Amino acid sequence: MIGAIIGDTIGSIYEFDNIKTKDFDFWGEGIEPTDDSVLTFATANWLLRGGEAWRHYCDFAIEYDNPMGDYGSGFLRFVANARKGGKPQPYNSCGNGSAMRVGPVGWAFDTMDEVLEWAKVSAECSHNHPEGIKGAQATAASILLARKGADKAAIKKFVEGEFGYVLDFTLDELRPIYGWDFYGASQCQGTVPQAIRCVLEASDFEDAIRNAVSLGGDSDTLACIAGSIAEPLFGVPQAMYKHELNILKALFPKLQKLLVEFEKKYGNRVI
């Protein structure tokens, strides 16, 4: 799970100030976890405590109501409806929010059937568009495969075969044309394949995050998704893990404790 949080944190200052290079200060000035991390923690809390996923997403968004980057407009309306009482209805979103928050699902279950089902449940309470569900499932499935020892070629083959994503492009081809004006850049279909490709071309965890940030567009979400998959595939260096824990402890101490609790139960890959 820590991989997703690190990716989001590193990409936080570039979401609305895109760069097109991998050569940047990794722990840049002003970085902090964004709404992507808050909702990833909400998923972790749901898996630990049980109940309905939407309640955890809404509760966390209400408690952490002004994160860096802020929540999407559709999700904010979703939360506003929850504040009025009753269960808010999903809003047919294919936004990449379903994929950026799903990381803990890939750690909490050990079979593909379970991961695909729980990823679907995590998404469809708000993002019930088929592409929103597919993006969450593809991300969680990639995490499970990496946890179980699959290499990059096996992950690519599974994702292409199961979800129909085309992953044969290269980042060098994509980078000049990718950004907020790229079709689907805030949607799963315009973010998840790109994030996975960032991992497929990476040499290690840090390289995967640098790949994601260098594309531009929704940098923190790209890096969050890429980081969630890169963690079990490559491992997160111990020094990076400790650095992120210190950031969380300073800014979001309750979330830092939740991370430790979740990873104590479901594990991580820190090297």
C-alpha cells in the first residue's frame, strides 16, 4: 500500500504544473499526500473494519475535506448527498478515482476471483461505469500478480487479455502528446493503461514513479496507480518508506497509524 501513497505524494506538486522530464527532485518542496491518498486510506479502513465501502469514502472525505488537489466534482456531489442522510447513488463515472484508491484490495486478497470482485465493489458504489470498474480491477489484478511473483511480461499479457487495454505503446511516443487535453486523461481508460506502461518500462520503484510524473496530465494519480503496482513488483526502498512515514506522521498522524495497521495485517514489500 505504501507504494501508492509515495507515488501520490511525489506527483502532488506536478498535477497542475506538469513537467515532461524524469529529471526532477524526487522529494520536491511542497509535496504532500492528496485526495488520492485519503481515499486509498478509506479503502484500507473499509477492508479492516467492514461495512459498506461508500460510507468509508464519504466519512474520510468529510474528515479530510480540504486535501491538496481536492476531490473531483462528481465525488463532491456524492459526498454532499451522503451528508443529507441516506445512501448516495453512484453517478456512472469512469473517472480514474476508482483506480487510484483500489490499491489495498490487491494486498488484502490472495485469489484473482476475490480481487476482481472486491475491486468491483470498491468502484461501483460511486464509479459504476464499466470503464470505472475495469480500471479498478486492472489495477488491483496487477498488484496481485506482482505479489504472486509474475514478471512484467506476464502482467502485460494478463491485463491485455482480461481487460482489453493496449499496452504496446512506449512512453517516449506518448509523452509529447499526453497531458490534460489528452482524451480520457482524467478517466480510467486514459490513465490506467498509461500508469501500467510506466511500470512495464521501469527498472525499479523510483523509476516507475519518475515515468508517471514525466507524462504530465493527472500526475499524482498516474504516480499513485503506478506506485501501487511497482511496490510488489520491485519493492520500496527502506529509506523511501521511512521518509513517507515521516511525512504522514507530520501531516496526517491518524493515517500513518492506519497504514501501519493495514500493512501489519496484509503486508508490504519494503526492501
